[in-house]
Amino acid sequence: MITEVGHFALILAFLVAIVQMIVPLIGAHKRWTGWMAVAEPAAGAQFALTALAFGALMWAFVVSDFSLRLVWLNSHSAKPMLYKISGTWGNHEGSMLLWVLIVTLFGATAAWFGGGLPPTLRARVLSVQSAIAVAFFAFILFTSNPFLRLDTPPFDGQDLNPLLQDPGLAFHPPFLYLGYVGLSMAFSFAVAALIEGRVDAAWGRWVRPWTLAAWVFLTIGIALGSWWAYYELGWGGFWFWDPVENASFMPWLLAAALLHSAIVVEKRESLKSWTILLAILAFGFSLIGTFIVRSGLLTSVHAFANDPERGVFILMIMGFFMGGALVLFTLRAGAMEAKGVFGLQSRESALVVNNLLLAVSCFVVFVGTMWPLVAEMFFDRKLSVGPPFFNAAFTPFMVALGLILPVGSVLPWKRASILRAMWPLRYVFLLALAVGGLAYAMQTGRGLIGPVGLFLGAWMVMGVIVELLQRTGRGGDRWGRLRRLPRADWGKAAAHAGLGVTMAGVAGLTAWTIDDIRVAQIDTPWQVGDYEFTLNDVREVRGPNYLSTMASVTLAKDGKKIADLQPEKRFYPVAQMPTTEAAIDYDLKRDVYVVIGDAQEGGGHTVRVYIKPLTNWIWIGSAMMALGGLLSLTDRRFRVGAGAAKRRRETVPAE
């Protein structure tokens, strides 16, 4: 019964979305206040109905209702409760329902908290957002219905993919979708502004919180996915330039560019056309990511390889929204004339360079991701574009970004002198060079990536400190002024410093990792780097829905025991699939990473060991970036600016 209620609620939400898409848009065009007012209750009703449908599907997973085809395919009665719940979105149909739930959530949030928006803009934003929901409601109901029943319910299910039965993967998709779909709000604001023919400083202030929220969620989602890949897949890497990884990274890069360009629109009323284009492209790349994951054209360890018909449907959605928005962008180009002018040496110019580096790096990732498909379709050649290409083509842009970021942050608006702005940074630049030089001197037979990464990390973190101190002025209560700085300034500082910490962590891990693979005998120690390992025993363990071969490995240094590590090889009988569970000793300076392999005929087991310097700096930096975004979101200027703008506008008269 609950399942039928969920299915009916989904159909009703689809109908409400159609009304919300059409009626407020006409009302805004005709200036009919009553028609525009339909958007707010419709957005709330649409979200409530979709939440009811999603809750009904989740309940079916929780109680193991195997009469539902989706539950039978993706769950099992012996599965732990956390993975029964996460199984709701650990499949194509359920994840698409989560996608559209988040679309309606953002639309309802804009309705509930968008009181500061001009009525016509608000109505158009909610109509465009609902149009996106309509497209995905249609996709779900016509091609990917999660509420299909089985005529004869089986006794038990086929289980969820064992790789997805992990806490990191339980929370990774919701955060990632919040980021993907959050960019739909920036898209809706862009299209609504194009329809209205007005892009001004107030628009830049309105679009920033939505973009910032999406960027924060994407940051958390990408970090969780990267962390999961690091400890779960057993190869010790945090990023493999997998197509699905790239699908989330490309919108993240464009969202970062959009955040910075929206600042220029707000402060100087410049870069209007570019900012609108970025808002369109950022959501467009989210749709491209959806297409990559669900079309089956590209293979990935965590893609939904579905039939091509679904891919064609998503391609049509992408073509409609992207094509329509770009056509509208072309027609309205004259309405986005820049008002503010700025010199070549200015903060505006630094932000332009920032945007170019982020946009071009996104294009590099896009080409590397799609080129194998293009080569196979048009040239009948099978190509593989892997980490060597991405590392060589992408890294220079990030190095350039790290170099200019501290300088651009301290440049004044409109006109500036780079030499004068860099003067307060001279000592930290020399100190950062010394850090990189020390790293180069201490390493043996290694390249420049490690020293360069530490130099950039030190340069960016210390540059943030100098910028904060500059904001406090000279003399008097400097610490008091520092504490009273706006939260957006603290958020910016945390995010920029976090990027520097992440860069240093990536460089250290890439440059200085030590790995060792061997057949280890019981109670026979061996040395890897500065550490000593001893395989104590290997035993069979039964889990709730798996069988495990678990090893006990002692980690020691200089004769002193550090940790007991227990790497596993698990086998899931229902799914008939093995997984690797690495054992990791975490430390701020390094990780020690141990993987147990198969038993050997001559005795002993294969054991692989990695010593990974600075790995946790990657996650610390990611957390700092997300925290910086959250701090900025709590800045009161985001809450009061739109209201002030509203008071400066004329009220739309009732007809």
C-alpha cells in the first residue's frame, strides 16, 4: 500500500511541476500577481509529494519488500540497516528519484526564503527550476520507474553491489547530488535574468549563495568519494581520473569560477555575460555528468551502465536546456553590457585570470574524458586516456592558479600596482621558496613535483595570513579587528588555505610514496622504508553478509610497536563478488597502508604495503575548503543584501 501511495505521489508531483512551470512564467510576463503567486505553494507541494514518494521507496528497502523489483535487485534481508537505507539511492532508479527530490528541495527553498527577490524574477526562477523537475519527472516515470512490482515476489533479494556497502559510499551520493542539482539554481537564476533582460549587481549577490552552497556540497561529495576510493579499492590511490570522477570534478571547477566572477558582477557590474555563461555551463556539465554515468557509453567502477535509450533521453534533456539557454544568451547579449571599467592591473583582472585557468582546466578534463568515445565513434580507434595525460595537461593550470591566488587576493579593485601589492608578500614568498628548496634538498632521486607542491602550499597558506593581517590595519586593537572581520572574509581565507593544503598533500603523496609487494611468511618481519612489518596470522571470519579472510599485521618503527593492522579480503556470497579492505594507520605526516592478498602454494600470503606521505593533508584541505564555504554562507550580507535591493525596486502593481 505504501508503495502505491509513493507512486501516486510521484505522478501528482509531476503534474504540480507542470503547473509551476507554466503559470508563474505567464504571470511574470503579463505582470499578473495572482498567477505569479502560484509558484510558492506549488514549489512546496512539489517537494512534499516528491519527499513522500522517496520516503515510500526508502521504507520498501528498510522492510525488505521484495515485491518491488528495485528492492529485489539491490537489497538483501541480511544486509546491515545502513546499507538497506543507502540502497535506496545505490541504483539508477532510486538515485534519479533522489536527484529530482533535491531539485524540488532547492525550488522550495527558493520559494520559502526568496522574499527579497523581485516578484517577477522570483516567479521566473521558480518556473525554470520546475521545468528542470518536469524533465526529470518524465524521465523517471517513462523510463526509470522505481515502483515497478514483481508478479511473484521472491524469498530474498540479489543484494547491493558490495563496493557500495561502505559508510563513505552511503553518504557520498547525496552530497554529490546536492552539489550537482544545486547548480540548477544558478542556471535558473541565469535563465530568469536573460528572460527579464536584466543582470545587475543585485543579481550577482542573489546568485552567489546558491552557487556557494552547491560548491560546498560538491566539495564534500568529491572528498568523500575520493576518500572511499583510497581506502576501499585497495590500490592506494585517491584519484584515478575515472570518467565518473571527472564528471563531478568539471562542475566543481566551473562552480569555483562562477563564484569568483559573480563577485565581479556584484562589486563592479562587469563580466556579466561571462558570469551568465558560466552559470549555464556549470549546470550543463552536471547534466553531462549524469549522461556519462547513466548512458553506458563510458565504463567506470561506479557508473550505472544502463541501456542507450535512457542515455538518449538524458541527451535530449541536456540539449533542450543547454541549447535553449545558449540561444537565449545569444539573443540577450545586448542586455548584459558591462558598466564598471578596470585596469589591466586590478583585482578584476586577477579574477579574470582565475576564471580562465579554471575554465581551461575544465576543458582539458572534458577533452581527456570524452576523447576515447569520440575516437571510437568517428575514427574507429580504441584509445585510453589515463592519469599520465591528465597529470601532464592539468597540473600546469593548477600551479599557475596557486601562484597568482595570493597576489590577486590583495590587489585593490579597479586599478592597482602588482609590485606594490606583492611587496608585503615578499617575505612569505621567500619563506615558501625555502620550504620547497628544503624538500628538494632532502629528497633523493625524485622530481620537482613534491618540492613545487610544498612551495605552493606554503605560499598560499602564508599568503592568506598576510592578507588577513593587512585587513586589520596598523596599531591599536588588531586582534579585535581581526575577530570582527566578516565571516565571508574568514570563509575565503579558509577555502584558499585549504586549497593550498590539498595541493601540498597531493604533491607529497604523488612524489614520495613508497610501495612494496611480497610473499610474507607468518612471524617473519620485513622492512619497508623506516617501518618494520610482521604477519602474525591469517584467519577466516564471518560477517553479517560476507565471508572474510582477515590478517593481523604488526607495524613497528625502531623496535617500538605502533599499531596492529587487520587487512581483509571479503567475499559476498549473494553477489558472488570479492572486495579488498585495506588496513591503514593514519598519521598527519604519513599513512601506512596494508593490503592482504591470496595464499601462495609454497606458503605465506601476498602482502602489499604503501608508505604515503602527507595523504591526510588532502582530506584536511578539502574540509577547510568546505568549512570556508559554510562560513561564507553564514555571512549576514548574504541574507540582508537581497532585501535591501528589493526595497530599492518598485513594487509590481496588481492587475
